[in-house]
Amino acid sequence: MTNPLPLRRAFARDDLVFAALAAGTFVLAFVLRYPSLYEPRWYGDEGIFAAIAQNIRHGETLYSQAWDNKPPLVFFTYAGIQSVFGTGVFPLHLITTLVVLATQSVTMLIAFALFGRARALIVGVIVAFLLGTPIIEGNLAMTETFMILPTSLAVLCFVRAEQRRSERLAVYATVGVLIGIAAAYKQVAIFDGAAIIVMIWLQRDRPHRAIAAFSAGFFVPQVILAAFFIASGAFQDYWYAVVGSLGLYSELGPSNGPFLRAAGYLPALIVVAALLRRQQQGGVVDLRDFPMLWLAFAVIGAMSSSLPFPHYLQQAVPALALTLVSKPFAREREGVTRIALALAAVLLVTVGYGQFSLAYRERHQLEPVAYYHTFVSHQWGTMSDLDYDYQFDGKVAAVDDIVKAIKRDGRGDTAYAWSELPWLYPAGNLTNPTRYYTSFLGEIVPGAKPEILRDLDANPPAYIVISNDTYAPFGELEQFVEGRYSLVHAEGDWRLYRRASESRSQNPSKAAMPSPDLRLSSQ
């Protein structure tokens, strides 16, 4: 009779080794992200999210009184972090690091379920590297950084359900709810959901009930959010932000031309065609094929806008890591199918290079070696705080200087800034009396400038900041300030104005008033 004790010891030893190596991947992820905890307030999108969260915590209603063209969960997430831990970068990036570690663990669980322990460890290293370094801005707290956790959880639930051949519709409804939550961080999560639907359709003889349950689950978060904004009287503004403004925003970047736009969709079509061909020839399509299908659809979402922001690529990180360990070419027996998949891979690289290469040529913040060298130099005292801030962006110093000037003056805690300095609001604990924060939004949103003037006239802030380094000038604001505000301090490319006496502010010049027919109607 065989003694089972040595066999059990061998399994226990293997479990310990795997657990230790898995823990090592999490340590690697934390070490790579550790410098991000000490970054200054520099990144514009983080500043916008933090500024809007600041207004939410001060009682303003999202979208009707504080507006950006992103879905609501990122603002509520920032507001929650600020309420508990404050408005600094350290707590923001620490919580984001925990979210990234959770995403990494979920992705490793998917890899473990599909490919086993060894490849799960490789996936952990890939995710740690891509979401820990600045190469695709994985060290920031972006909408994609939060979105990919519920997306990965949805895929894990889907994989588990399909492996068990579950007929429980509640499971697929849960998968849909998770994708719906992800879409409430960023709309492009619908492409991850599309990959799941296609895989259900490929694998099941009767996929309609599972797809219907998934779809119903997806709409649950959307209905809840719609009801919330209907109750708060901000539904029209919410709808314009998450749906109506998408076309406007997606066209802002450089034109990629019809080839690059079409090429973004071709990999998904190629992968679906390859899987269908295998089925038609009597082959099997199983869950080990899902990673490349997921990647192809995730890339559509990542490249749905032509703007060259590398953080868009975070959406594809879990799918990319899983695809790299899935050995998709080895699973295909036909040469023509392998060539088709190779073409899909080439298209992915080509489209990615065409859209994002400009950022890597112009932005030194994306260079990982320089990033870590800067951090070490600062921590060891060989680089001053000011030099460290300038390694990221000169706007850091501008924000600090403006906040110090406002605190020295001490005449109020409301301010409007026509600038690209949204970090002013959380850094100075200031409230914005208008819906728009940066010159970028104020310029591109139709009717925004007249609405800004209307809001400033109705609720004059204590301070107005005007920067020359803006997306576009705002001559009407200059007229508005004249006679109503006094110059307090000017430095570099910015000017700080303080509101004049109440008696003067109640008699504004007619030239400063916005024309009624120019004011922004409800979106």
C-alpha cells in the first residue's frame, strides 16, 4: 500500500513555493509603485477628478454644479478617499495601489484557472510591471486604473461559471453588473463586455438566456445612477457628460486617418473569424481562447479616442498578460489561421504605435529609468524639492505659489481659475463657483464660457486666477475682472485677483455682463 504522506508533503511544499512566489509578484508591484506615493500634485486629469470631488464634498451636485465628461464613479471614489484620508497624493496613490494589487490578484486567479500556477506567476509579473511603472501611466489614479478591477472580476466570474457549465442566470447577471460598474468608471468597458458576450455565443448552443441575463445585469448600475441624477435634478447634464459629449471629445486628438481607425477594429474581427473557422472545421473553442478575444476587444476601447494618452492602454493590461501566456499560435494547427492571428498582432502594434508614439517622444515623465532615478535622487537628498517637482511639471510650483498667495491674503476660500491648474482646489481647500475647471473644458464645451460668466456673476468668488499658459484665451473673463477685482500677485504666467469691495461688486460694468442669449441652456 502506497504511503500518502510523502505525496501530501510534496503538494504542501509546492503550495508554499507557489504562495511565496505569488507574494513576490505583489511585493514587486508595490515596490514599483512606491515612488508614486511621493509624487507632487502634477497630473492634470487627477487634478480635475480631485477638484470635482472637492466640490462634491462641499455640497455641490455632480454634473449640474461640477462638470467633467467622465462617468460618475471616479469622482465619487476620489471624494470618498478625500473624506477619509485627505486631499494629498500619498493617500490617493496608496488606495490606488491597493486597487492595482487587487486587479493583479484577480488576473492571476484567471490565469491559474485557465493555465495553471507557473503561467499565473508570469501574469503577475507582467501586470505588476505594466501597472507599476510610468510606461503606460500605470502609476497614476486614472479612470482606467479603477475600471479594470471590476472588469477583471467580471471575467473571473465568467470563467468560473463556464468551467462549471453553470446554468444559473444570476451568475451571468452578476458578470453584467460588474461590467456595468466598470462602465460607470469609463464607458469603454462595454468593449470588455462585448468580448464576454461573443465568447458566450461561441461556446453555447443556446446562448440567448445567458446573454439576456448579462445584459439585464449591465443595466442595473446604469438605472441606479440615472435614478440618482434624476432625483438630484442633474440627469440632463449627466447624460450629456457620459453620452452626448463623447463624439466631441473623441475627435479632439490628431486625425489617425481611415486606415488606423479601421485597423483598430480588425484584430477583433480576425480573432472572431479564426475561432469560427476552427469550429466549422470540427475544432474546439474553449476558455483558453478567451484572452486573445478579450485583448482584441479591449484594444478597441483603449483606442476609441484618437488622443495620445498612454493611460488608455491600461484597459488592455489584464487581457494582454493572459494572452501572452496563453500561447495562441501554438493552439492553431492551420497555417492560414496562424498568419491571420499574426496579422492581428501586427495591426495591434501598428495602431498602438501610430496613436501613442508621439507621447513617448515628447513626455519624459514616461521614461521609467529617469522616473526611478529622480525618485532615488530626491529621497537621498541630492535633488531639491523644487527640482523634483519640475521633473514632473512646472505647474506644480505654480499651484504651490498661488495657494500660498491666497493663504497669505486670507480673504476667502472660493476661487475660479482660467488655467490648466485644477490641483489648486484640493491643494488650497478651495471651492469653485462654476461647473468648469480648466481652460480645456471651458473652450471645447459649447456654451461653457458664457455659463462660466453667468456663474461668476451670480456667485462671485473671493479670487480669480488667470493664466497665460492655457488651452485658449478668455477675453470676456479679463473684462469681467476689470473693475470688480484687484490684482493681488502676479508671477510667471499667472495672475491672482481678489474681489473688490461689495459696493463696487454690486455695480458691474455692462461690458462685463454676458449677453442673455449666449448663456448655456441646460444640456
